[in-house]
Amino acid sequence: MPLRHIPERTCVACRTPRPKRKMVRVVRAPDGGVSVDETGKKSGRGAYLCRRTECWQVGLRRRALDRALKTELSAADREALTAFGAAQPTGEPVAVREERGTP
């Protein structure tokens, strides 16, 4: 029996590909609102983050979510996402690429 294909997505913070079901989708709805999509089925532009506090902090601090969703996160959206990310477990150290211009 052939192996079943497992879809992968890349975390916008640590750039690590993981199985889609082990990631959290953040979606920008057509009306412009940003929210966490636990089901992965909401309509709108999506971005994925690992289920680790560090990735949520990096994604918000470096504005990786803003770029991936092609929008400017409002203060309320940023606060809600920060709270959701703080509830995620801490994991292995994040291997994040250094920003350009820093040695």
C-alpha cells in the first residue's frame, strides 16, 4: 500500500517545514480582520506558525505575520495573537535566520 501524502507548511518565523496539522494557521479574512484559524478552513489569506511560544514572539516582533498576510496588524489583533502565542508550549531553540545587515 502506498504511503499517504502529508501536506507540509512552512512556519513564517523559523522557516521550518512541518506537517500542516502540527501548525497553527492565522488568517486575514476578506473583511480585513485577523484571527487564529484552528480548523484551517476559514476563507482568506493564511500564514502558518509552529505551536511554540518562541515562533509566535519572533513572528510578531519581526513582523513576519504582517508580511505573510500582506496587511498591517492592528494593536488589538497583535495583542490577541500575542496572548494566543503565550499559551503555546515552549520548545527546542528556534533557528532563526539573522536579519540582513547584522553580522
